[in-house]
Amino acid sequence: MAQALTILQNNIQLFFQMLEEHLGIALDQSKEYLVASRLAVIARANNFKDHHALIAYLLANPLSVLHHQSFHAMTTNETMFFRDKYPFETLRTTIIPALIAKRRETKTLSIWCAAASTGQEPFSLAILLREHFPELYFWKIQFIATDISDPALTQARNGIYSETEVKRGLSEEQIKRHFKLLPSGQYEISSELKQMIRFESLNLVKEWPVMPKFDLILIRNVLIYFNAETKAKVFRKLRSQLADDGGCLLLGSSESILYDQSFKVQQEDRVSYYCKDLNKETQN
């Protein structure tokens, strides 16, 4: 019995290693409880006795759709419209006005929202742009949002949310202005906002596709799940994707890159954000 239990625990640790290799998410023994709760549905749907049998299969077989389903089940897709009000307030009062001033001549703006989940964050930013910066209506805005989860991206592209989802973070006035109530009782975001954003699949720990330089990158509440080495690699790649003349990077409230001297930290009220510092980069 003890030997069997040891094998099951070892398999979970091997599954965690596989998860980290392919998604960058670092989980330890304290998170074992998540495995049973999140893999049970996949195990039942694929006729496995339990999550342990599913994991044993995953470890013994080449990478497949079932592997990716299991990996994605372990990711956290907690999100809401205008999640954490302070970053969006800083975007409204400081970051976006500064970018507009910088790009007024070319009338172009490029934005990337990474780890966008089911779309609430990029749509929140799109709403902010439309409500507070009407002059941008005539600009060329390149707005890309990415995530690793295909089901999350499908919902984001459809732009359809439950009543509970739209009421988390949005006012009644914003719901009326930007959403259409469907016969199903769900809410569909306006075509105008949908057309502002291109949703694409991207794995942050794998090779990235060719992308433009961005004036603004949001990558919030995802890097906390990566180990230090993976996090450092992602930051190096993020830096290379920022516009050379001061592109800005906005992280989650519990994340920072103070140790990386090629970023210049900016503090606004309760929010820290980071700009590319070419002087420091050249010195390094």
C-alpha cells in the first residue's frame, strides 16, 4: 500500500514537471489537491478510472490533445472586467495620455494583452479607450490579445458573457452602452469593440511568432506561476517586444521586475509600471 501511494505521488510530481516544461507553470506538492479537482472531469470523459489513471497514461504516451486538455485544466483563468481598478485608472490618467502625446504625429498605437484568458481584460481596455479617448477613434490601433487556452480564446472571440460575468466590474451604463442582451440571457459585446482586438494563441514559454514592437504590453497575474528562470526568459523577450522609445509594461499588482535594470520603474499612486530604458540596456 505504501509503495503504491509513493508511485501515485511520484506520478503527480512528474506531471507537474511536464506541466512546467510545456506551460511554464510551476506547481509543488502543496498544490496536489488541484490535480484531483481539475482532472477528474477529463478522466471521466475519457473513461479513466480516476485522475491517477489519467496521469499514468499521460506520462507513458507521446504528447497529444489529451495532454493539452489536462495542462489547460491546471491553469487559472480567474478574470473579470476592470480587474483591480488602480491599474486601469493609471492607464486612463497617465499611461495612455503619454502614449497619445508620443504618437500624435503618426496616429498609431500598438497594444498587446498577454494571458488574456476569456477576454475581459482586453475588452476592458478597449472600453476605456472608447470612453475616455475619443480622438483614438481616427487612429490606427493595433491591438493583439493572446492566451494559451483555446476554449478561453473561443469565448473571447465570441465576446459572449453571462450576466454574472458582465456585472463583475461593469456599471449598468457600460453594459447598456457596450453589450447586447441575447435571448439566452447572455450578453454579447459590441461588434465595434470586437473588431478592435485580434485574439491569437500564444504559449509564453515556447517560441513566439513574429510580432510588432508594442507601445503598451499588459501581462498581469500570470508570471507569478512561473519559476525564476522562466520568468527571466519571458522578461527578456518582453523587453525586445517593447517600442524602443519608451514602450510601457504593466504587470499584476503582486509582480515586479525591480531586479532587471534595463527597465525603468514608474510609480503612480498604488501602481508600478515599467518602461524600456535604452540607456541601461546599452550599458548592459
